[in-house]
Amino acid sequence: MRSLHFSLPSNQDGLDFEEVIDLFTPTFMNRYTKFSSIEEFFKTGGYTVTSMEDLIAILGDDFDSYINQHTDYSCWEDLLGMANIFSFSQM
């Protein structure tokens, strides 16, 4: 498993939910997960994520375990970090 240690800022003010979700492009999802979209990823795991509050609410050991089982990464911080790097590399 890769480790990048990138996380959402502790102060969520100004962080746009759509910008976070947009990092998880179909290309990224197909390459680094078992899913073709971030929506499919959340839905298959039984997670309803339609806002930053929803996303923050699911963060923790159970979600990290789900990530570890269904992606190339061991936790949310690493998955998000790679999505961020991947996004910038595609510009």
C-alpha cells in the first residue's frame, strides 16, 4: 500500500465539496480503485455522501478499512492525496 498522508484541513471553511469530489475522475477511479466513479465507490460501501458534512462524518477506521479493501491505498488521507497529485499531473 502507498502512503501519502494528505488530508482535509481541520478547518473546513472554504473547502468546496465539489472540488474534492472532482478530484476522483473516472480515469483515477479506474486506475486506483475497483470502481468507475466516486459515486459508485460510496454507494457500494453503503455511504451516502452529498456534502462535505457527509464526507467528514464517515471518516474513520471503518471507512479506512473499506478503502484498504477496495483501492490501492490504506486510508482516506492517502487516497485523497493521490487523487490530488493525479489531478495536477493531468493538467
